[in-house]
Amino acid sequence: MLISQISKAKFTKSLVVLVLMVTSMAGFAQLQTAVQVVTNTNNAAESSQRNIDRMSDQTEELLVQYRTVLSEIESLTVYNQQLEAVVNDQNSQIQSMNAQMTELESTNRAVVPMVIEMVDMLRKIVEADVPFRLDERINRVTQLENMLNASNVTTSEKYRKVTEAYQIELDYGRSVSTYQANIDGGVNVNFLQIGRTALLYQTLDEKKSGWYNTQTKRFEELPDRFNSSIKEGIRIAAKQAAPNLVGLPILFKTSGE
């Protein structure tokens, strides 16, 4: 009976140990499972965080690109508005130029004959005038006549050149000047031009003097008494002497000379 109880007690103890071992193994297995779950969760969280970070970078990059595109669109809008204004202005200018061309053609038909007549009249004036600086003035008229047939010179430029020539002729009437040129017979002399009032000359050796007689249309020699006054007049015109009163011959010959 006692043996049976002892054996029963040992069996019970063994059973308890076995139960404890089974329970311990089950708990360890559960612990391993829990650790694996936590590890997998952490890995998944880390992977998700990486995905989030990557998506955040992509989102930031897309946002920068979006802002850049918006800025370019704004710049293009301003440029297109400015370009449209320029095009409209050019169209207005083209229309204005077309209108001016039509008006200019009509104006040319009136101006061109007038310019031709002005040049023709200028030659007559020079040829009939006191013959001071005659070669220079004739050459100017000849250049104007050649310009009239030049297709590369506008009508406005032709008119400007002609009026400029008239202004030069007008200024001659208010000027006092001296210059060297050949007189009849090829003699080189100093001329004294006093507007259109008098054209006098003196030889380079200052021994002979003369004038242009507007009545006879010829150069004529003057008496020796005029040599000093004409010499002084030439010096004043050349700015070699201070302005002063000089007695010069009148424009017509008296009966006593």
C-alpha cells in the first residue's frame, strides 16, 4: 500500500514537471512569435518610413517644378502681352506709313516741279550776279542739277539741298571776304568781296587794283589812289587788321574818271 502511494506520488511529480515543461515550451514559442511580430512590425514601419520619406522628397521636387512652371507661365503671359502691344504698335505704324506714302506721292507731284524750277532759277541768279567765287557757285548749281535725276535721293533731301544753296547765296549778301582767284587773262589776284555791293581786286604785288563794273559786266582797272584803301580792306577781310572805315570806289564810274 505504501509502495503504491510512493509510486503514485512520483508519477504525479513527473506529471507536474512534464506539464511545467510543456507550459514553458508553449510560452517560449509564444514569446518567439511575439518577438517576430515586433521585428516584422518594426521592419514594416521602417520600410513605410522610407517610402514616406521618398514620397515626401518626390512631392517637394514636384512642388518646386510646379512653382517653376507657374513662374514661367507668368513670364510668358507678360511677354505675350508686351509682344501683342508691340505688334499692335507696328501695325499702327504700317498703316500710318501707308497713309503717309499715299500723301507723299501726292506731295511729290507738287514738290518735284517746284524744286526743278528753284534750281533753274538759282543758275540764272548766279550767272546774272556779281561774279564773286563764280566757279564755286556754278559748281554748286551743277551738283544740284545732277542730284535732281538721282533716284537714290529722296524728294525731301533734294528740297533740303536746294534751300541750303539758297541760304548760302543769301549769306553772301551779308558777308565780307577775301580770296585768291584768276581774273581775265589768267592773272592771279586777291579779291575783296563786300556782299553784293562791290567786288574789288588787287594784284599780288599790290601795284594794280580794279573792280567789277556792274554796268559794263566787266572787270576794270582803277586809278592808283585806290590801292591803299583796297589793300587795307583786304587785310580787314582776312582778319589781319582791326575793322576800320575804308574809302572804296562806288559801283558806277563818274564822268571824270
